[in-house]
Amino acid sequence: KPGAPFDDGATTHPGTPENMGTRKAALITARPREIFENSGVEVERPVVFEGRGDTLARQIDETWTIAYDGSAYNIRAVSEIGRRDGVRIEAVAGDEE
């Protein structure tokens, strides 16, 4: 979750990301064909995380970032799986700031 922004007197800077917790999730990467088709457009590594739908998972939105295996992923979309059985998070690899 993004931290509170701070003002240094000249500009406002984004706050330090706040660790909200650790959860187990399945990581689903794009098929090699999809990556090849998109390689001429822009280099993005689309991934999908699927996990349990607990109280923390239901708070996740597009302003959050996922840290996984040394990489940061910017969340593009969040949706529920079934009747609150889980959460599906679509993300792309981004710069860790």
C-alpha cells in the first residue's frame, strides 16, 4: 500500500510503501505466444496472482504494489473469484521506487 505523501517544501513526494502483510498466492504468467505477440508493442510482463479472499485481500486496489521474488508488480485490476472464495489480481512488472 502506498505510504502517506510528504512535502519537502518544494514538491510533494510519494510516501514509502507500507507492507500490509504476506499471503500465499498462485502466480500465473502469460503464455510464451502472448509475450511474443506483444513484444513489438511494449515490454511488459503481465502476470496474474490468485489467492484466498480474506479481509486484507479484499482491501487491495490499483494503488498497491506487489513485491514478489525481488520484483515489484503494479496492480492493474482486482476482481473476486466466486462468492468471495478468492481474489484475482492482474498486474505488470514495474519499477521499484
